Amino acid sequence: MNPKQKILEQVRANGAQVTALREQVLDILLQQNGVIKAYAVLGLMQQQSDGPVAPPTAYRALDFWADQGVLHKLAAVNGYMLCSHFRHECDAACHVHPHEEDKPGQQHNSMILVCMECGAVDEQSLSAEWVELQKKIMATGFTLQEEHVVLTGICQKCHQ
């Protein structure tokens, strides 16, 4: 099953409605790599449209996909990334799946590495580490709003 089919099937199974506009944004997202900026999505939407597309339209569609677990919103770099769950063209039992303990469409915890030079992203599972971190956070009474850690730096390719 290709990534788009997997996403649409999961979202519809969750009871969410996929409008033509949301599907257009999904098509754009699936063509992107690395950090995805809202203004870039808006620009591509405008290129594909006969009329003007208002910025809130793009933001609402991006937020929809983030709410569905398809995108991770990366406030640290003011952008989004496609969840690595949906990059692979395999079924839910895929043995190379980066988050075998999670299911596509669910919020999960991860460490996201973002290259500040080229915008490449790498999503890593934080299962065992996350449990320990959550215990420490709960002990302080702090409530998390995001359940992933974003680290910025320079990737190996850009170092070379």
C-alpha cells in the first residue's frame, strides 16, 4: 500500500473527513522532504489553484494533518515534518518500521533531529527513554503540550 493510501485509510478509520483541499495538501506534503514550511505549501497550493488561496486555508489543512498524526508540528523551526510512519510503503506489520510499538495515526513520542543547514529531518523512537523522562516531568507537576523532542544541529552530510 502506498503512503497516500495508508494515510487516507487510517484517517477515515478514525472518522475524520478528507476534503479535496486536505487531499491536495496531502499530495503536496508527500512530495516534500525535510522540514515543510507553511508558506511553501501555500505557494504550491496557489500554483495549482485557479484563484487565490488564503493563508489560513493552508494552515487549517496542515493543522488537520498534524491532528491526525500524519505531520509533526515543529515549533522550534516553525515548520512541519511528515511522520516517518507514513514514509514507508509497507503494511502495519512492516519490520523496518521506525516505531514498531506505535500505530500509524496515533500520537507517539520521538526525538526529531533537524539539520539547520539543509532542513533534513530524522525521527527516532524514544520508547524507553520517554518513560523515564515522563516520570521526571510528572514529578515536577509540569504538563507537556508536545510529546516529541526537537533537536537542531548540522547533519553528517552537511558536515562533510
